[in-house]
Amino acid sequence: MATERDIYSRLFEKAVFPLLDKANGTSIAPKLAELLANEKKPADRLAYEQRSKLDRAVSRVEKSSTFYQQFWQTAPADRRLPSKFEALDGLPVITKDDLRGVDGSFPEAGFKGRALVTRTSGSTGEPMVFKRCMEQESWFWALRFRMWNWAGYQPGDRYLEINLNPRVAWKKRLQDRLLRCNYLTFNADNQDSARIIDALRRHDVRMINGFSSSLYVLARYMLDNGIENPGVTGITSTGDGLYPTYRETIEEAFGVRVLDYYGAGGEGFHVASQCPHSGERYHIHPENAVIELLDSNGPVEPGVPGRVVLTQFDNHAMPLVRYELGDVAIASDHKEICECGRTLPFLESVEGRVPDLIVSNSGGFLVPHFFVVLFKSLEGVRFYQIRQDEVGHAEVRMVGHDGVLRADVERRVTQAFGEATNNSMDLTFTWTDDIPLTGAGKRRLVISSVSADVLGAAQRRPAVGAE
């Protein structure tokens, strides 16, 4: 007799998936099939197809985008870096600052179809607005399903999504219902780990996806309370770096390997992800984008950290060509085919996303995305940064827009900290004219000189808000 999972998975593949594609104007199902078929193609064939798509994308942008036509003409010489890809060689690298406020230039006048508008959280600067067409949205979701597939997921399986932004739009809720997604907020709801464990049990969830730091805090709660894995067989992490302590703790709690993946959700990129056999390396996804790792002179050699620069192939609404993401990664010279049999190229590591944790007097932690959600809701704050040099105390540094109500902002931040830490933290507020960028070109959200010591010294302290 077929199980519920088998029945719904077949129904999803034959009926629900096509229905969702038709209703949304997407083509996720056929693109997912193409991606899965690509995984064991000869590497030289994959490289040829990637370069062909890149050539067509750059040619299209050159002809149709007045924004890029002007930018490519006026960008300074030090932006015009060499490239290993002929179509990109000498084109200027574009940054978030170049794109800030120009979303009105996209889509171009001749664009046909619907454009999805996304707004980033601003965790590394001011919030940004990006647009992507349904073709790019289809690739975005198909790549996500491919990466989850490596963890054992099949579209239609029950899964749990741990996030911090509340799910309120009715279309999103309907999508979750059809995808059998249990969507729970974490940290924004005082890190109710007990509720998450209960959901895993009640809904017979086999797959979890969430921020690395949130998964870590959940795993700590399980270990602290002697809770066994309720039946999870696949875990994928994203959003912040999978710090070695995070991986060890999550895998100890669940007995399941964590597969990390890397990209930029707001911009619509899925760049690379781990498989069960890739070790710490990441398989690069070459079908929808090109990744370059550059320094001030051009491409870096394998083993050398380089700035992540990305080019999309299929975004007709707001193309991103040589777009600097603001992260640092290391290229791989690993030539052997992965034990999994996939011929996809490798990225050695992602260097720029190791998150710090803010430590309260009780020994609990606040994860970085707590601050993303908090400050996203505060009007008048342009940039922010949380600094900690001693346990139980934090300095909140902020750059405000003209007219910001400082006392109101400080009151709301104090209240949020108090609710999340049971009033076990002291805060100092500093308003400043600027928060400098790091050498990687990012404003660090959290700078803590104590969290690493605490992580190394105590592996079983309770997470903030854990019950």
C-alpha cells in the first residue's frame, strides 16, 4: 500500500506542480528536470553551455539596457577588470551603491511579462530593491529544489522552514499549504524551540531548512534537554555561515549531515551548495549564473580569497552583470569528480559570512538575524551595528536619517533586547555619522570579541528564549 508521502508526491508531480507553474507564470518543474539531468553531464559540456548562455545574456543586455549602456561607458577604469570569461573581460564591476535608487530604470521599456519585486533586509547596508522576471524566478526555485533534493527532499514532501520574517500574504500561505511547508518564525517569537520540536513531531516532518545560526540554537536546545531527533532525515542551512561549532552541534543533535548552500535571495542567486559527499566544498550551479572571484587586478588563483562577483543569465527584468555581492570566497582546484558522481565544478569555501553571536548574562545567545528583523522594522535608521566586548553588555551603533526619533528607536531596541533575553543585557547607544566598511566591502552586522570564547568553553548553555 502506498504511503501518504508516495501518494501526495505523485499527485504533486502530476497535478499540483503544473498548476502552480501555470498560476504563477513560472516553469519550475521543467527546469528542475533539466537541472537534475545536467548533474552528470561531461564537465566540458557544462562549461560550453554556461559560456553560451553568458554570451547571449551579455549581448542582450548590451542591446536592450540603457542603464548598462551608460554605466559601461562612464564607469572608472579601476572597475574594468579582466575576466576568465571573454564576454565579461573588461566590463566594469557593478556594486550595490551603483544600483541604489535606480530600480526605476528597470524593467526596460520593451520588457514583457510580470516582474517580481524583492527588497533586501539591509543587513550589510541600506535596503535594496531588486526585480526579476518569471524566467529567473523559475530558475531560482528550481535550483533551490535541486539543492534540497541532495538532502533527500522531493517536491511535495513535508518540510519545515525556519525563518524570522512573518508569513502574512495569503498567496504565500496558500503556497505553503500546497508545498506542505510548515513555516515557523524563530527568535522573532522568542526562540520558541519547543514549538518547533512539536511541529516536527505532529506533522511528521522529514526535512528542515533554516538559517545556520537558528538551526544551531535549535540543536543546542535539543541537546540541553535530552531531546532526540523526531524523525528528520535531511537538513539544509543558509543565510549565514555554517560555523564549525554550528555544524558539529546540529549534526550531533539530529544525527544527520547538514548541507549548506550559498547565494543571495533578494537578488535571486543560488550560487553553490554542498552535497553529502563534497566535504566542506560547494558544488557550483553553472546553469543560471557565472561566479568570478576577483581582486583589484582581476581573477584570483585557487586557494586565494577573492571578492564574489556574479552575472545572471535569465533575468530580463533587472539583469545583474558583474555584480559584486560583498562576500569573499575561495576557488577550488579540485579536479576529481565528486564521490556523488556529479560533474558540477567546485567552490572551495565561502569566507565572508561567519556570524558572531551576542552573549547575554545568562549565557544565552542572540543570533544575527534577530537584528535583521528588528532593524528592518525601525524607521529612520540608515545603518546599524552591534558590538560586544564583554558578556552581558552590547553597544548599539546607528547612523540615522534626518529627523530620526532617537529616543523612540532606543526604546524599541531596548524593549526587543529585554524580551529576547529576559532583561539580562545592558545596552549602550552610540549615534554616529558612519559605520566603516570592512576589507571585504561589507558593514558587519555584529562584531563580538567574546562569543567565540564562550562557544569554545561551553557547548551546553541554553539558547536565549529556549524553554
